[in-house]
Amino acid sequence: MSDKAISLPDEILPGAVHMFDTHAHYDDEKLAPVIHTLLPEIFASGVDYILNAGTNPDTSRHSLELAERYPGIYAACGMHPGDSGRYGSPDDYLPLLEEQLKHPKCVALGEIGLDYHYDFTDRETQRIWLYAQLELAEKTGKPVIMHNRDAHGDCMEAARRYPNVTGVFHSFSGSRETAAELVEMGWYISFSGVVTFKNAGRVREVARSIPDDRILIETDCPYMTPVPFRGRTNHSGYMQYTAAELASLRGMELDEFCALTCENGKRLYRIN
């Protein structure tokens, strides 16, 4: 691979096998030049499954195309809060989204949620899109992938308002108490490379507390690259370091933790 910054690590950690990257963005332009060289190498390195999360109609379509090309890739389709101000109203997109959700390899509705850190679009518009998509999730029975950045209260209110809808709060950054309430409501909690960062003490504390049957791992690539590769473009080949950190925090062997989180991902997304 020509770009050293987008290549697999020189070694695979012992026990880093049968992993499920439950949140990735391989449609991102940072990965586009190398994606079809990179993905076969990743699937040969210990990663069994990848969930590619759409963020708007176009990336959702790309996610479906990747899922059709690679047996180990599954898709999620939805409108990210950062894109929600660029595609009209939910009424304009939801009929297409409902059709995308019918694809046999579309296993979730997402990535949806709220982002008050960047305020990509006004908060009321974000909430309108979120509730419209949660209603569609309730109608279709699809699990959802929730993005929550600096919007903990409003995301929790949305989750409480739709008790029949569950899924995963991805790249979790909330409190231990919030995670416990979500687990009680039936949600899964996913951790990205952030858990390896020096200043992520609260995230590590939460990671220790999640029940075995509700914890997931992810890359959120091409972002959130774990230590010791921060600064490089992230991909599923680096997820072994996130898994190793989490396994250590929970007092588990790496292969045991990878198997556990893989089975959790398959259960959530109803993959046989």
C-alpha cells in the first residue's frame, strides 16, 4: 500500500481475532483511494465483520454498495445531525430511507442523533430529524445507531420517549449513570479508540461497568485512531489496540473479549 499512514500495523496482537467493527465510514474521502486494497487485508487480519454507517442519502447508498461487494460488510442507513440541514425536510428523505432499510444487508438505521458541539445545523432541526427517524425505527423494527456529542440530556430524552426503539450509543462519552440507564432500557454501549487516550479516564471507568452482553467496539474510522497510532488515518486494522485496552480494563483475555463483542454485535444486528 503506497500510503504508510493508511496501512495495517506491522504485527497483529496475539488474540486479536474474530473482531466486529460496529461503526465505520469507509465511504469517507480519506479512505477512498485505498479502500479496495485495504479492506481485503483487514478481513485477512482478524476482523470478521464491519458495519458501515451512512450519514445521508449518498453515503447510505455507498454503504449498501460496499455491503453488496464484501460479505463481511453490513450497512446502516440514516441522516446524521451534521447533514440534517442540507437535505430538505424529513418528509423529503424518509420514503427513500425506508426503502434503503429494506435492503437485506441493511441492519440498522443510522447514524442518527444530536451534535451540539459543532452545531452543524440548528438544534431544533436536528431534533426534528432525530424524532422522525426514531418513529421510522419504531415502524420498521430496526435498531438505531445514536450519535451523541454534547447533547446528553436531549439524546436521553429521545431514548426515553421511544421505549420500543433500541440500538447502540456509539463512541460513548457519557457518564456511568447514563450508561447504566441505557443498558436498563435495552441499549448497547460502544467504545472507540478514545478509550486509549491519556485523558479518557471517565470513558475507561464507564467501560469497566458495562455488562458483558451489552459492550461493543468500533473504530468510527477514519477518525478516533487509537494509541499508539494517533495522527494516522484510522481503519479497522487498528481496532485491535482498542480491544486490547478494553480487555485489560475488564480483566479478560484479548481473544475472549473479541469473541464476546463480536457475538454482541451479531446479536444486535441480527446477523447469523
